[in-house]
Amino acid sequence: MSRISTDLKYSFIETFNDKTNIAIFFIFPTILFLLLGNVLGGLGSQLPNNAASGMNYFDFLLPGILAIFITMTGAQMAAGTIVNYRKSGVFRKLATTPISNMEWIAARIVMWTILTLLSLAVAIFAAWLIIGIHPNINLISLLLMVAGTALFVGFGILVANFIKNEGAAFTVTMGTAFLLTLVSGTFIPVETMPWFLQYLTKISPLTYLSEGLRSSMITGNTGNAVTDLLIVAGLGILLFGVGVALFDWKED
């Protein structure tokens, strides 16, 4: 545990010492949320019947936006960092230290999850303060965001086990995230999709993340939200196990 906490400490120091990372994690998401809030916030007439009173169109789309942000950020952070560390020889140095690959992955999953949640918190708070969005964040939605980030970080680790180039890692993670967005009912209703895409919806992890967030934040269906949370958490544990089993920095 002490090795994990030590790696976490220095990882955060390394991250926040780079001003580029501050812009990526906090400034860009905040600008994006403010722009989307201004553009979509006035479309109240587009709200479906199951939307809560006082909600605008951006509020209704927020669960899907959060799910997509988590998918792209978690997967890209994990895959990009691992590929970069492998290329720059960091893993060869880490292999000579007492920390194991499982401890390193566990520490990084915690760090990347915290960074993603902090990024979302800053963006949502700024949008609430400046343009008056209604995020309706609750305990279940927060747990879903934690589990979802860990899940897609695990996916990024899995991708990095097979791809050795940063550009290819970015293409695979972003391409996968885009594909999942199309087939997960995040913005496009599942019933309007071709029948073969509707089958993909059932196996997409983004489906359960976005539906769980929508159930907890919009419709108030706690039972469905908890079920989706358990599915997302289970998939996250599975990907973590597979990532640890395949990942061996001593070979890099």
C-alpha cells in the first residue's frame, strides 16, 4: 500500500508541474461545457416528456456528455501514458524498483480516476456558476462516474498491451469511443438503429454507463441505476484483471 501511495504522490506532482496538463484537464473541459451549455441550454422545447421540471436541454443531455467524456478521457490517458512510458524507457527503470506492475496499475487507475472526476467537477461547477445548469449529481451518479472511469482506464491499459505507437493508441481509443457513442444509445435512440446495431448496444459498456447516469440524474429510477452501476463495476474489475495479467513491463 505504501508503494501505491508513493507512486500516487509523485504521479500527481509530475502531472501538475506540467502546465499543459492543467490546460488539458481543467481549462478545455470547462470551455467545452460552457459552450455546450450556452448552445443547448436554450432548447427547452426539445425536452422529452420524462424530463424534470426546470431542466433545459443541456441538463437532459448531460448524462450522455459525461459518459462520453469519461470514455474518451479514461481510455486515452491510460493508453497514451503506457505507450509513452514504454517508448521512453520509464518501465525499464520501474522494473528495478520494489513496486510491482499490479501496484503501479492500481495506483494509476486511482490517479486517472481522480483526475477525470476533478476535471468534470471543475467544468460542471463553472457551468453551474456561470450559466446556471442543473447537474443533479447524486451518490449513485458519482459512483457510476468512478466505476466508469476505472472501466475505461482498464480498457486503455488493455489497448496499450498490444499497441506500441502513441499515434496508433490515440486512433484506437478515440475510434472505439466514437463507435461506442454511436451504438450505445447515448444520443441516438436505440430503437431507431438498424437491428444489427441494436445487438451491439447490449454488449457496449458505454450503454450501461450512460443509461445508469440518465436513470440516476434524469428519471430518478434508482433500481435501474444501481443495476447499471453493478454491471459497470463488474466490467471494470474484469478489465483490471485482464490488464494486470497481460501487462509486464520487464519485457519492454
